[in-house]
Amino acid sequence: MNIEKSEFAIAIIGGGPNATYALDVLLREFYENSIPSKIKILVFEMTAEFGAGITHSTKTPDTAFLNRVAGQILLGAGEYY
């Protein structure tokens, strides 16, 4: 992969819920601040299930799912929601 001088790359390791929220915040910041450079964003997720990650993968046994109280579940990233 060749990166031109006018662009930069960002790697996100893991594609679970937190990566989804991070990507949301990152793209919002780029949009709101009119970042002029070309940006290449790479997401590395070993389950190939972006948004689910290992935590909520369909391949995770039912006995391994996390229990969460409704107040701990966010519908988006950051304090905005």
C-alpha cells in the first residue's frame, strides 16, 4: 500500500462496537473540521463481522455473551447520546 504525501492512513484494530463508535466520532470530526487530506481508514477485525467483533460475534457460544444493564448500552458514540 502506497500512501501519497497528501493522504494519511489510520488503522483501527478490532471491529467491535467500540470500533464502530470510534469510527463514527472520527468521521464526524473530519467532516465538521473539513479535513482536506485524503484519508485511508483500515479496520482489522479477525472475525470478519464488523460491528459485532468477538464480543457479539455470531460464532460466540451463548454461554459467553455478556450481560449488560440497559443503562450501560449506548446508541452511539461519546457523551452526545
